Amino acid sequence: MPRKRILWIAVALLLVGAVVLFTLLHKSKAPAVAPRSAAVVSVSIGALSSSLTVAGQFQPYQEVDLHAKVSGYIRWIKVDIGDRVRQGEVLAALEVPELQDQLQGAQAEVRHSQSEITRAQSEVVSAQSTYAALHADYTRLEAASKQRPGLIAEQELDDARSKDQEAAAQIGVAKASLDAMQQQLGVSNADSRRIQTLTNYEQIISPFNGVVTMRYADTGSLIQAGTSSNTQSMPVVRVAQSDLLRLRMPVPESDVPFIQEGGTVQVRVNATGRTFTGKIVRFTRALDTDTRTMLTEVDVPNDDLTLSPGMYAETNIQLQHKDNTLTLPAQAVVMNGDQAYVLVVDQTNHVEKRNVMVGIQTANRMEITSGLHDGEQVIASGQTNYQDGEVVSPHAAFIPTAAQEVSE
């Protein structure tokens, strides 16, 4: 019995050993697992630009409602909407009869003041003549009295002295009267000029070259003075300077730091099919608190008036541009909050996770300011499928949208 048990144990051991040997031989013949394939792109040097596309609107360079400074009736108006006008051109004329009466009265007052001045000048000459005669008499009497005391009575000498002093005082009075008349003439002239200026406001004159965009009054309309605060004054016409337009664009807050005077703007007007390049000439340097945008303007010459105020345009504003900078397709860079990283495949095909700093960002490419070198291979997509240190089999990635945006 013990011998039979030993035999069964030996057979079992042989079977176990055969199974182990078979397993080892099978494993030694199984093929090795190949490295995973990885699509890679190369870090390259090139030019990169970032831009902003926004809708802009054309506005007149200047636009003003022309009011009358005096109240009156429209005698005639020669312009209508759409008419081109020149600076200094008379657009309409008012009829204000009472203003002419006031002007005639003021001119008459000037002539009266001039006559009064002539009279006052004559009085000054007369007073000077009287003083000269009386002063001569007093001087002779005084000299004779000194040469022969008692010859001239003291009463007579006192009377001559009194007349001499009175005549001198009359000269001062005449001169003061003349000065008052001259000042009155100044007041009369000023009043006359004021009324003459008001009569000039009977004409409505264009302040600049432009186009009439609105006509508010017709012949015979009563126009209230534009300076009156107690009435609702009505303008006569509205004139817009349309041979030079302002193209206004709202720039989002995130792009405001890149806006500067002289910046290039590509403009396309869909309504006319016109395309041109402009320059930023001004911006508000302040954000609209409602839209969080900054108003930016381009001046657009429009001598032929093919562009109309109110038209929209598609604008492309160049924000940043760099030459000879490191770039990668945007999908090759993984953004993790404020930190960016890439998966580099080294010369031994090992994966290395590396943090990088990015600069200019476009829809297709990113600038790499630090962390990479020209020519290095970077996994282009599916970065979460790879581990740091893993061996991969790299092959060139096909990225049809990864075209560098180069400024012309």
C-alpha cells in the first residue's frame, strides 16, 4: 500500500512538471507587445500674427444741426436732403424786419454820439480860448500890482484871479464832457456791431464741406432763436461731413492692451465689395461699463461718397506679430488652467511631459516662448492616452488646419 501511494505521487509530480514546462515554453514563443503609435509634429520657427475680427460701423466725421441764432421766418431755403454743400455756403435765409429797425436805430445813435463829440470838442476849444484871455488879463494885472503897489485895487485883482481859475475849471469840465461823449460813442458802436452781427445770423451757413442729411423747415416756417432756453428751438437743417468717415469698432477688454495708434486694420465692406487697409487713429482709452469694450476708430476718406454713414464693415485688427519665433499647432499644447504642457518624444522614443510658456495664440497655432527647441517632436493629439516615460512609435501627424498665420 505505501508503495502504490508513492507511485501515484510520483506520477502527479511528473504531470505538474510537464504542465509548468509547457507553459514556460509557450510563453517563450509568444510575440513581444509593440510600442503604441503616436502622431507627432515638429517644433518650427516662423512668423506668427494674432488678429481680432469685429464688426465696425461708419459714422460721419462731423455732424451738426444748424440752428438760427435769431427768431424769424424762413425767407428761402435752397438745399434738401442729399445735397452736397461747401464750407461757408449760404443754405437758407431768415426774414427779421424788426432787426433791421434796430440796426437803423443803433446807427442813428452812433451818428448822434459823433455829433455830440464834435460839439464837446468845440466847447473845449471855447473854454481854452476864454481861459487864455482871462489868464492873460490876470497875469498883466498881477505884474502891474507888483511893480507899483497900490496901483491896482485888491478887489479888481481878486476878481481877475477868480475869473482865471473859473476859466481853467471850465476847460476840465469841457474835457470831461468830451470824454463822456467819446465813451458813449464806443457804447453806440458796440451796440451797432452787435445788431449788425445778429443780422448776419439771418443766414444759415454751412460750417464745413458735407451733405445735408435732414431738412426740418420750409419757406415761411417760423424759427425760434437757438439761444432761447424757454422755447423748443427747431433746427433748420442737419449737415454731416461724409467725405471723411469714422469707422468705429468695439474692441473686447482682453484685446485692449494690444491696441495702439497706427495699428493695421483690414476692412471689407460687404455692401460695396470694397476692401482696403486702414490705420487706427484714435481710441477712447476707457471701457464701456455695459459692453466691456473700448471704442476704436479708423479715418476713412470717402471723396466719392460711395460709403454711407451707418454702413457696417467687417474689420480685422492685427494685434501682435512676431518673426522667427517657435510655433506649434494649437492642439499639440495642453492647457491646464494657467499652466501649459506638451508631451515630447525624445530620440529614444520615450515620452516626456514638459511645461512650456505660450505667447501669441491664434485659432491654429501657438507661440512657444520657453520650454522647447526647434526641431523637437511633440505628440499632436490624444495626450491623455500616454504616460510620462512610455516608449512610443512616432509618425508624422496630418493636421490640415495647422497653417501658420503670417502677416502680409
